[in-house]
Amino acid sequence: MADTNPGRTKVLLLVLLVVLVFGVWKGGWFSGQVGKAKEAAAEVSLGERLDALKKIPVVPVNRPVIAAVYHGRRDLFAYSENPDVVRERAEAQRLREQQRVKQQKVQEERRKKAQERARTNPAKPAQPRTPPPPDFRYQYVGFIGRFTEPMEYLAILTKASASKDVKKADIETVRAGEIIDDKFVIKKIDIDSLVVGYTDPKYRGKTKTVKLILPKALPGGHRGKGR
């Protein structure tokens, strides 16, 4: 027999729907489906992340061995010097030390040779310096000849400081062998010059040649060869 009351039917359907929803919620079916969907999404996201991480280059954090990794490039994590630079520096230091030793040997040889020369050829003692001989302050202004064999001459001398007006007091007449002022010896007299020596033994062998000069103040001003 059919139910002709529509309101009662709606109530029954509503109660049935509530009971169904409560049962589904209580049994966890809906939450299980939602959880499975989240797990699947999480698995996909984690796989993508792992693939991305594999593509990132590995950065070494441990200090590597320089001899094994240094091939002409700078390692930012290695603070040791380049082995090639270290070897070059050591080689340069060795060469400098070798050159220093060589120079030291050369200097030692020179010193020994100098000592040997000084021993075999001792230096002569320095001779005391002899002062120059005294200055002959006379002029040879004329001569007097004696007719002898050989010819003998008397020299007429004047003071070199005498004025042009030659006086009798300024004139000296000497012959060969005479001494003047206890310093000079007349060695030789010629008509155009005379040779003067010295009485001091330290000037032995030294002489001075004095040329004939006729003073302008002589009477007549002639430059003859004598009187």
C-alpha cells in the first residue's frame, strides 16, 4: 500500500542521509582518501626536489691536498703557497748563497796574494823629502877675461833685486871655485852663462845654470862679451 504522505517521506530521506554521512565520517573513509591525495602530492614534490638537488654542483668543504688539486689554478679553500713558487724561491736562495760563497773565496784569495806580495816584496821605507835648494838671487851681467891658456874668466854679478841704477855696492866679481853667501859655489864660468853649485851636502850633484844678462843701466848700454 503506497504512502501518500509526502512530508513523512522527506523526513525519512533526511534521516537516512544524516546516518550515511555520520557513518562515512566515523569510518574514516573520506579522510583516508584526502590523506592519500596529500601523500601522492607530497611524493611528487619530494621527487622534484631531489632531482633539483642532484643538479647543484658539489662544493668541497674539506681542505684538499694542494699537490693533488693544484693544477695552475687558485683554490679558494687552500691557503698554502704554490709549490712551484716555493721551489723557485728556494732555488734563487741557493744561487745567492752559492754566489756569496764564491765571492768570499775570491776575496780570501786576493787577501792571501796581497799578504804574500807584502812578505816577499816589502815596501821601501819612505824617504824623507828634501826641500828644494836655496834660490840663487844673483844675475850674471858681465865677465872679464884673462888671456891665459885655457882662458880664465871673472864673472860680474849683481843682486837680482837691485834697481836699474846699478851701484858699485851691488856688484860682485867672482871666479870659479869661490863661495857666495856660504851657500853657493861658482862651478864654471863661460862667456854666455855660469854654473852654480851648493855647499850643503844634501844638494851634492845639483847645479843651476845662470844665463848672461846685461843690465840696461850699464854705461853705453852695450851687450858685449866682456871688458
